[in-house]
Amino acid sequence: MNSQCFDAKLDSDKGKACGPQALLIHGGHRIGVDLRFYEPPSPFVQVRTDRPIEVSWGDKIELLALQDRKPGLRGTVLDPVALRISRRVKARRLEFLEALSGGGKKMLLALTENRGVKGLTESEIEDFAALSQKTRLGWAQELEAEGLIKILSFEPLFLLAESSFVYLCEKIQTHIDRQHRDKPDLMGITLKSLRARFRIPDRVNLLALKALQKGGRISWRDDRVFPAGFQVEAFPEDEKLLAELEEMSLKGEFKRVSLEEIRKRFRISSDRLNRLLALLVEQEKVIQGRDGFLLHSQWLDEVVAQLRSRGRSEISIAEFKDLTGLSRKYAIPLLELLDQLGITRRIGSHREIL
């Protein structure tokens, strides 16, 4: 990786004898550098070069004092692209450098942990250390066998530290529980919003949710997640609204107005409307398709009865539109819902009536 600032470990903790400026010998080149030593006295040093040079973890370097050019200090590159030294991060930085100096496996673990919940990609490993694919994979598999990391993908390699994974699971569950406690009308949290909140890749998000679900700590339906044991609650003030919504559904008004128009008509929040509709679905008064298509179950039963009383084994879209009085915009979603329910099966442009 091309860099003008990298961290290294010297073979001696007496590096200050070299002075704040030195001559770096690396890869057949000699380059003037500024040195910043980590305190308290330690073998770790930050090297800032006059121009970009190619360095990788594990590269050997030599530093010569500018005044006498005598044989200087030897060392090893630890972090090819270092952060500027600051008091706020110094202690954590020293721990990171110590881990990077502990050999290949410890370096890979430290690098993975340093990436946190975002995970570590193969390209990031390649930029950091000049290692063969076989070596990278071998170390990763050993670390996974020791329970220290998870391999989420082999080609390309994608790693997640176990400590980061445990932390993420706890944060996600806490967020889900708190959101539902503070917002009684909330009908689950979408995968998209979780991904945005924690700024994590999809595969990391899904892995954490599957682990929480398997452990009985959350429930997961479609693209929404809920606290464990979540149930839709009906409050006394909901009874009148529920009756009006059911009546609208029975009259087919859901097919003519949007949910936003319904929300405005009753002057309620989107969360409350979703909760009320979920109650009707749970009570089997309303049927909901995958795309949110809503129909009263009594009306749907009548449609199914008409289909099966036609004396024919299949029906076209045009015939179905005539049967239901629906436009194509609503007939197609209804047919797809009937497919879901096992009432019909799509065969080309027709539906087989089962």
C-alpha cells in the first residue's frame, strides 16, 4: 500500500537516540522521514515520509541518524496507514500495535476486531499485508475454530470478530426492545432501518438477527423484527376505529383508497394504522398479501366460492376481472394472493383453479 505515514516496531526501545529526523532504508530506497515516538518509552514509532512509499505489514525497515549516517535501528512495519497520534486514542492504539506485533494470526484477529461490526474484507487484508490467499484463509480458519472470528464468506474472504458480533447482537436487541417500549403502536422495525442505524453490511445484519431469533430473543416476520413474545394489542379506544376499518374493507374501499388517505381520514399515525390493520389480520377479518394488498376475508371467501362453482379448471386474467369487478391493477395482486393461499396456480397467462 502507498503510504506517507505508518507505524512500526523497532528492535530496540532506544529509538529516540536516532533523533526526530532520520533516513529510512526500505525496498532499496533511502527517504528522509520524521519520527514520532509513542510514550512511555516503547519500541513503537510513527514514521512520516517525504513522499508516498509502498509498505505492508511485516516489512523490514532500517533507520539511520541524519547527523552521522551510522548503522541505525532496524524494525518492522505494523500498520501501513497509521492514524495521527493523539492522547484520546493513544492507549487503545498501543494495544492495537502490540497485537499487530504478535505474529500473523494475532495480526489478522486484531485487524478484524479493529473493523468492528462492519467486518473485514479480503481487499482490506490485501492492502494491509502482502499475504498469499492460502495463508489468509488458513489463519482465518484457525481463528474461527478457536471461536474468535466468524467467516461470513470464503470467496472473497469476509471476516467478523466474535466480540463484535456479540456486541452487535446486544445492541440490536436493546434497540428493538426500547423502540417497542417507547412506541406502543410500532409494528416491528424494518431490516433497512436496522442496517442504516448500525451501518452494517446486509450479511452481518442478517446473521445477527438469525442468531437472536434462534436464541428466542426476537421474532422475525417478513422484513420486520419484533421483541420476543410480541403480540399486537387492542386498546379500548381502538374498538370504534377497528369496526370502521373492517366495514371499509368489507365494502371494498381498501381497493380504491391508499393507506395514506385512510390515515388522514381518521387522523391517526402510520404506526397506529398499521397496528389496527395487523389486529384485523390477526383476527382473520382481513387478509393481507405480500405486497400489502388488503381484502376482507368474507369477500375473499365469496370470490373463492365463485371460482370453484364455475365448473372450469382454469381462468384467464380477463375472466377474473369480469368475475370480481376489479381493474387489472387490483386483479393481479389478488390472483397472486390466491396463489399464495393455494387456491390457484399460475400456468402461463392463466390460473389453474385447485
